[in-house]
Amino acid sequence: MSNNFRNKNMSHEERIAYRRRKKLIRRIQVYSEMALITIAIVVVGCLIVSHIKGKDDTALKVAAEENTVIEAKAEEEQSKGLKVSAKVEEAPAEEDVIPEEETPKAGQYSAKETDNTVSIGGDIVSEYGILINNSTKEIVASRNAKERIVPASMTKVMTVLVAAKNIKPEQLDEKVTMSHEAIDYSYAGGGSTSGFVEDEVVTVKDLFYGTILPSGGDAAAQLAMYVAGDIDSFVKMMNEECAALGISDTTHFTNPVGFHNKEHYSTTYDIAIIMMAALDNDICKDVVTTKVYNSTATNVNPEGITISNWFLRRIEDKDIGGEIEGAKTGYVDESGSCAVSSMIAESGTEYICCTAHSSSSWRCIYDHVDIYKNYAK
């Protein structure tokens, strides 16, 4: 029986009940469909999450395994002293390993205190001093020997040492024209003069003797420019030589003449070490041990000029128990009178003495005389 026929034979109340049942059934069907869809969505979502989680767990597991391998590799390579790479498959090439820098070694020139080392006493005026037995490399006597001093023109011993180590003997006869720059450099700093004048053509050998004997600041500046091209470059070479001698912690130079500067300093011990090295250099030894020198003929002085080492000439007649070999004096207000010298004792032993901050140039000389007489054998 069709629904239309049945509806026509229903009473009004039956039709209302019938429609209510139909609406209820439809509502149940809709809710059921929505529930099924929700369940389906939840199930699919769970499957997707489960799938993703499974991949993540796998990835984490693989990563953990890789880390374990890397750590094991690192431990193995570290135990062999090798460089560990961030990637297991890339072993470092030998050329990529950076070697450690070698610690600079102290220079071959040094002197040590012994149980027999004594303090300088008596009538010695110099506030700083040292006497070294150059044969045994032992410190015989000292007074504040490793305290900072102003080295003044004792600096020039280092100047000639650096110059001598950076030229060939045949270069001593080369001609050099005294420049305005060198003369002005010395004059502006209050340096002593060698006796040479601007535009005078001298030899490199003349510059060496002009630097030491009359303590010529002009000769020292010209020698520095000849060797290094300019004064700043030469000063750098001087400080490199300090490092080579093992004294760079306590000695530093800012110029080749000895002008006072707060960064230009040394100790009597260090100056003695520089003298020790100079005496081992043939060119330097000839220069610092010469009392009187006659320069080569020049365009200004056809007969040359005569220059002297006044320390050697003033001390030569003093009784010191030996013979003074070489010397270099110095003076600026901040340093007082200072000097470094060497002596050959009657026993044949060579000694090096350095003093600083004496009251006068003559008192400085007598300090050396007294130190040699009292402590050298």
C-alpha cells in the first residue's frame, strides 16, 4: 500500500503521529551519519598520527645510532691524537692539521748567578751595575742589575751589532752620502755629532766608527738608514735582535741613537749581554775596541777626520789589574753617566762590566776601575 493511499485513510491524529515518527527516524539517520563520519575522521587521524610518529621514532633511532658512531669515532681518534672531523666519513688531511707554534728559545748569550756572586759595594757610586766573567758566563758581582734603566748611548752597541749582522764585510768600503735627514734626526734629538757634515761622502766603515767612538747620533741614524732603508725599520730589527738574544722581556728600543723615551729601556745585565754578542762579531769588536780612528778621505775632508773613544783613552793609564779592551759610554739626564766595557785580566780572563746612573762621566770611569780591581781576578 502506497504512502499516499495510507495517508488519505488516516485520521488527523494518526497523520500527526506518523509525521513525528518520520522526523524522528530522519533525525536518527542524520545523527547516525554524523557519528559515522566523526568516527571515520578520528580513525583516519589516528592512523596518520601513528604513521608520522613511526617515522619520527625511526629517524630518532637512526640519529641516535649515528651520534653513537660519531662519539665512538671521536674517542678513537682522540686516543690517537688526531683531529676529529664533524663528519664521520671525512677524515682530516694531514696538511689541514695546524702544528703548534714553537716556544721561542732564549738566546745563546746569558750569564748566571752562582754561590760566589756578590753584591757590589764599597765606594761605587753607580746605582746599577754588573760584572760578568765572559769566559765562564757567570755573574761575579751585581747591584740592581736586572732593574730597568735608561740605556742612553749604550744603545749604540746594539746599533752596530744589528748593522754588522746585516751587511757583508765588503760593504764596509761602500760610499754613503750624509743626508739632511740623518743630521737633522740627531740634532733634533740632542744627539752627539760624529764630525761628518751634510752631503759629505763617507764609507760605511766610517759610519760604524762614527757611531761608537764619538757617539755620533748622525752616524748612527745614517747607518740605520743604509742597512734598513729607514730608521723605523731598523728599530724593528733591533728589537728582533733583542728577542734573538733572549732579552726582549726587559729591553726595548725606540731609536738607534739612545734618545730618552719611556718605551726605550734596558738593564745593566741586558746591555752586558749585548756587549757580549758584539765582542763575538768581528766588525763590532774592531769598532768597540778601537781608541782612535782616522776616517777615509772625503769630498769635505781630503785627509779624513780623527775621532776617539774617550772612555778607553781616559781609563788606559789606570791600574785595574788588566787591560781595558772595549767600551761605550752614555748620558742623558734620566740615565746619569753610564758605560759598558770589557777587560782582559792578567789571568787572561775576559770580563764585561756595565754601570748606570753615576754622578759624572769621570765618576763612571772610576766605578769601572774599582769594580775591576775589587772583583775581577
